[in-house]
Amino acid sequence: MATSPAGQASAPHSDVMSGLEVRTPAPPATSTADVVDKVLASVREGQPVAKPAAKPEALKPAPNAFSEMEVRKPPGPQAKPPPAPLKGPAALTPPKGPTADAAAAHAAAVKAAAAARAGGNPSANPAAVSAHTPPGGKLPAGASAAAAPEAATPPAAAKPSGPPSATQLIDDTVPWLPDEPERKAAFLQVYRYWHAQVRPEYAHKARPAFLFLVTALPVMVKARDTLQGLNLWEPPGEHSRQARDVHPAWKKYCEFLPRATQALQELDDYRHLSLLTALDDLNSRVTKAEKKYREGIPGAKR
């Protein structure tokens, strides 16, 4: 067992550890799902949506940074000049083989012979038509008229379009949108941000009417539950009916009911459900679908 030399003492453990810097891991960043949930909660409560913070000026590159980088870059390979044109007899010698006019004339003669055989003219044949072809390669007027017309080029198949964007799905003239321009612009801004988080396979179903139901149905359920707790949802008498009519929860419910009914008619998957008799079922389905649109089906391969 090794020991320290005489006259030297080992440093205490506490002195060694005091010089080390203890670093704690940074807290995890907020996920996109949490940000979307906060935005939707703000819309339900009628609060304005906060704009994302601007990037600090320190992170922006200097105006001349790119030009300085270009100066420091090493010179790349230089482009080679084109070869000099040929001189002498070789430059004047034409290429061997049939000319383009002769090849076109031969192809037209073959077509004319095929058309004549199809029309019942046994005297026409490629040899006879080629015999009357002039040396220049041009056919006479009669031979060109006998040529079969070429088939029209079929139109190119349209390329399949990708998932629709938020701009393609927005219709700012629908009746269920708020009448106030500020509230309408705020909702459409939230919709664009939310639609950007939706998976591509669900982009066509993530319509503005669907997002409106996502924000409106929880408000209607909360208002109904509040009135039921006060025994004002189905008032037994005139006095209770008057108390219900002036209650803020009833006013909020009546504000969203006609707009939610109009938005529901735009969605094929939910229009068969009633807001009066199936409010809880509709709210549950829409909430689960919204999460599926953003996160996908659990366990499915992406």
C-alpha cells in the first residue's frame, strides 16, 4: 500500500472538491403542445394573444459580416475558357450520315404507306413513295396530304397537390366569425398558428370551424354547469327565469350557441350531433380530435 512521502501531507477531500464548479442542468424548454394549449386557453377566456418576443439585436449578424467572410474565403477553381474553333479543311467538312431533312422525309413516306394500306390502296408502298422523293428530302404536295395525321399529345397529368394551407381554408365571410374586426383578426391569427402545428394527414380536417368549436364548446359546458348548480338551467317559475336571463353564464351560453350551430354545419364528422342533447359527447369528441390532429394517433408509426 503506497504512502505519501515524508514531509508531504495529502490535501483534504473538502479542499479538492471546493475548487470544482457544480453545474445544474438547464430546465427543459416548453413543448409546442403546452404553448398551443396556453393559446387556446387565452382564446376561450377572450384574452388577447401575446405576440412572440422579438429576437435580440445581439444575435443579428453585422451588415458587413458576410462580405468579410467572402474576402477571407480561398479562391475556388477557375472556369476553363471554351476551346478555340477549328481551323483548316477539317472545319469545313460536313458530318457524315443522312441530313435531318432526309430523315424527316423518310419517316413521312413510311407513314403515308401505312395510311394507304389501312385505307385499302394496295398500290401504295414505302418503296414507291420513296422513289418519288426528290433528292432534297421534300415530299410532293400529294404525298404530304396522304400522310396520316399524328395523334394529339395527351395532356400531362396534374401533379397531386399537398395538404391545404391555413390560407386556403380561411373564409372570413362565414357568419359564425365575430363581427368586431379586432376579434376576427385575433381568431384567424390563432388559427394560422394552430394549423401550423397540425400533422399533414389531418390538415384538410383542421378547418377554422373546427378550431372555433374547440374553443367554444368548453365555454358552453361551463356555463351550463354553472346554471345547473344554481337551479337556473330549467327554471321552474317566472322569477327563476328572470334570474337566469340576467346571469352572465346564460348570456355567454346564448352568445356562443347560434355561432357554434353554424360552425357545426361545416364539419361532416360532427354535424349529426346536437348541441342541445349531445353537448358533452360533442365536446369530448372535438377535444380528442384536436389532440390527435397535433400529436397523431398513439402508437402509430410516423
